[in-house]
Amino acid sequence: MFFKTFGWSLTVTAVALAGALFLGGPEAFVLVAILCVLEISLSFDNAVVNATVLERMDEAWRRLFLTVGILIAVFGMRLLFPLLLVGVTAQLNPVEAVRLALAGGSVDEPGTYAALLHEAHPMIAAFGGAFLLMLFLDFIFEDRAVTWLSWLERPLGRIGKLDQLAVVVALGCLIVVAQALAEEPGTVMIAGSLGIVTYVLVNALGELFESEGTEDDSELAGIHGDAVNVQASLDAAAPARGRGNTVKIVTGKAAFFLFLYLEVLDASFSFDGVIGAFAITQDIFIIAVGLGVGAMYIRSITIYLVRKGTLAEYVYLEHGAHWAIGALATILLISIRHEVPEIITGLIGVAFITAALISSLVRNRRGGLAAAAEERREMLVGSR
């Protein structure tokens, strides 16, 4: 299964590194390798969240995620989107934007592609940070059968019953950040608001089209999904995700919006990688190749998690990934004014995932389903 899942990623890696060595020499080879590692370290939590969505899609849409999706990720988000962003913010036509990208130049040199992209960073960070913050808030404000940081997640789940609380909190955070950190608060507010609107819109459309295929509104989870079904956690007969009726496979329009959501999510995760890559090299094509190879591994890891049923076996992974996303959203918003080293961003994500994995292993040793039932019982008692 490993080579079946990672075969294309390994092949593309070999071709990319060989091409970099042949065309750019040892320096280009090293840069591509570093950027690949950077992308994987920054986006591993993205793979876990992707898996929670992808497991609800049929095999045809999963293949589309690995084919069309990777083309969008590599050429769209890592190459064309930065060009478009520079063109719009600097009011340049596409030809001039491409010329600047080919010309290269330091980020400290006014008028260069890297400098213009750096100037656009507050808008990028506001949009991506707000979108990821909504994803995080939607998760922690949901009452769940299984909780990881129970002392915090349970009370947050209870107050999350207030309608649209995630939107209110996200807008409040955006206002504070715009006023306290942004040199142009209005621009940051607009970009951040667009991030929130994008999340709400895609989530709502996903729920709308999913509702066409079910008569039971309680089964609807939207694009966000739920970590573990409440009833399944109390049923000692089967694992939560192992039950056929706990993960509803969607097709058609609902699957399309799940796919669209995954692409927007990938875009939000790619922002910090693209910006951070310019601290390593100003060559946009080396950046696109390095980050593109990393993006392929993220997709392969996503598929691997789905096929192996890893999220069912290690139930806290999804929690760890979302807390990592909350940390990344915070870092993106802080980076509107203060530079945050990429190594810190990557290490925070890895730390949350590792802690969640260790907690899952400990939970499994304690008896998995019995632990889930006890957690649910404690939550119900505590809510009285």
C-alpha cells in the first residue's frame, strides 16, 4: 500500500531533484529539497484535516483530488496565484508580472517580484488566517463525544451551541488584529472578511447539496464533519468510524463542494509556505517546484490516512490537527505586522500532531471504546 499511495510522489521527487540538479546545479538541488521539507512540515496538519473530509467522498472524487487537485495546488496556488496576486496589488498586467518574476531580485529591493509579494502579505495573511480561524472555531465549538483537551474542549463545546458563535468570535479577532497590528486596517478587514465569507459560503453550499441526499438532518456534517459520532462512541459493538452509518459517503454536487473546500483549504495553508519560501530563494520556478513536490506528499499522506483508517484508530489526531490549525491561524494574523520564523510554525504543528498521536496510543491501551464511553458519560454528567 505504501508504494501504491506514495509512488507518484516519490517519482515526481526524483524527477524534480534530477531536473534541478541538471538545470540549476547543486544549489538548485538543495533549494528544491529544502522547500519540499518546508511545505510538508508546515502542512502535515492539513493532511489530517483533508483526510476527515476525503473519507466522506467516493473513490472517483478521491482520484480527482489526486489528479486535478494536484494540478490546481502546484500550478494554481504555488505558481499562478502569486503572479495574480502581485499583478492585482501592484496594478500590473500579467505580462509585466511574469517579467518581474523571471527577473528575480531580493525582497529588500523595491519593485521586485519578491518585494511586491511581501507588500501584499498583510492581505494574504488576513484572508488565510481568518479562513483557518473559522475552521478551528467551528471544530472546538462543536459538542463532541470524544474530546482530547477535555478541560477546555467540553466547555467550549457547550457554549458553541450559540448560533454563529464562530463567526462572531472570528470577526471580533479580526477587528482587534486590524486595529492593533495592521498599517492599513481597512484593507486587512476586507481581506479577512472575505476569508470568513469564503468559509461560510463553501460550508453552507456543502450542507445544502448534501441535504438533497438524506432525509435526516442530524446526519449532516457539512464540509467540516465530526470527529466521532456520539451514538457510536457509546456503542461498544463497533469503532466509531468503523460503523458504516457514521461516515456518510457523498457524491454529485455535495462531493463537488467538498472538493472545492479542500482546494480552498489547501490555498489557505499554502500562503505561509509561499511567503516563507522567498526567504530561501527568489526564483519563483524553484519555489513552485519545491512547494509543488511537498504538496504532492501532503495529498499522498491524506490518501494514506484514509485507506489505513488512521483517524479511526488514533481519534485524537483530528483534534491535534485542528489545534495546530488554530495556532497557524494565530501566527498568520500576528505576521501581519511581526515576522514569525517558518521553523516555529512548522514545529508547532508537528508538536500538536505528535502530542495527539501519543494521547491516542495511551487511549487505545486503556481500551478505546470503553474510554470513549467514559468520556461521554463524564461530559453528560458535567453538563447537568
